Amino acid sequence: MKIKILFENKRISNAFFLGWGVSYLIEDRILFDTGEEWDSLLNNMNVMDVAMNDIKTVVISHEHFDHTGGLWEILRKNQGLDLYICQGFDRRFKNKAKLYGCNIVEIGDSFTRITDNIYTTGQVEMALGFDYIVEQSLVLDTDKGLTIVTGCAHPGIINIVKRVKENMKKDIYLVMGGFHLLDEPVKKIEGVINELKTLGVRYVGPSHCTGEDAERIFKESYMGNFIDIKAGKTVEV
């Protein structure tokens, strides 16, 4: 499977616009998150020759602005899409989505198949002050093993990987996306790396909210098995 990096805070060339958040396109038809800003996402799609009409499904990991910024324009321009969201998303978000005529699929706590060899982990909850956040990740089942694609991994990247292994019981080839380790102490980052290796994760592609220091430590540890995630890059899994 091919994963096109449409939106990130790093890029392969100046032809791509930078921004906070992520947007990854799987097999040219499943869009995972939409970055923070529509115009930048559209520019990057055009540079990578992504056809809007080819996108049939949009999966939103969680409701934060840097993952939903381009969503409304995509729904407006490509009506009838399947939109996978978490059941725990805010009612206002759901009501707004209904205005665009998309087919809304609300994902609960269960591991769920989206299409052949592509799954959502189901929503995973995390306490956030006096509130809570729900987030889902994607899982791609390929001949190389499982690839896990995360938005921010607010519930914890280790928790997400363990959830996938419990449901799929297969080797993990790659974990990529936001690991939410920005400004975390070195000891915690090293602990996460050790746990990922214990869980059998062969390759890592930390990006977005992982943080520059954490990415550097991951690269030093995984060496040749570290994948640098940048807008404009295509990752084959």
C-alpha cells in the first residue's frame, strides 16, 4: 500500500506548504485527517497530483483543529463521501458534518474494518483535565506486517500499539504519525522506544506532535529503520 504524506510540519521541497497537524492519503482513496488549513492542503494535493474525486473515504482521528482544518472544503467539493468519526465527537461537529451530505459512520470502542485490509482501532479515550478526548488510528494489513497510522496518539502510542496487537495478533511493520511526546523528558521518550521495540515494532515514522528532540532520539535508536515523515513523500508499506 502507498501512503502519501499530504500535510506535515516538514517537507521534501519548497513546493509544499507547511503546517501543524497531519493528513495522509492511503491508496489514493482513503484520507486520514486534513491538517490545520485548507489552502495548504489543497496546494500539496495539487503538487502530488491527487484527484479530489478519487477520495472516497475520510477518517478523522480526533476533533482538534490541526486534524480537521481541511475537512469542510473536502466535504463540500466531494459530496457523498464516507466520513468515519468517533462516537464521542462533539454533537456540534456531527451536526455540522450532516450539512454536507456525507455518509457519517460513527465508530465506537470496537476494532472496525473500513475496507479490505484497512481498519480503525475504534475510539480510545483519554482524560483531559475535567474533560476527555477520544481518538482513533488506522491499521493497514499488508504482506510486510501491520502499519499503524496515528493522528496525535493522545491516549498513548504504547496503548494504541498494544490494542492493535490484541486485535490483529500480527507483527508490527511500521508505526507512523504523531506520538505526542513534545517536551517530554528524555527518560520517558527512551522508555517509549524500549517498549515499542519490545512490542516488535520494526520501523518508526514519528512526526507532527512528537517533537524535534524526541524524533532525534528515535532516529538515533532506530537508525536505518527510522522513516523521516515529510509532506510530499510517499511511503510504501
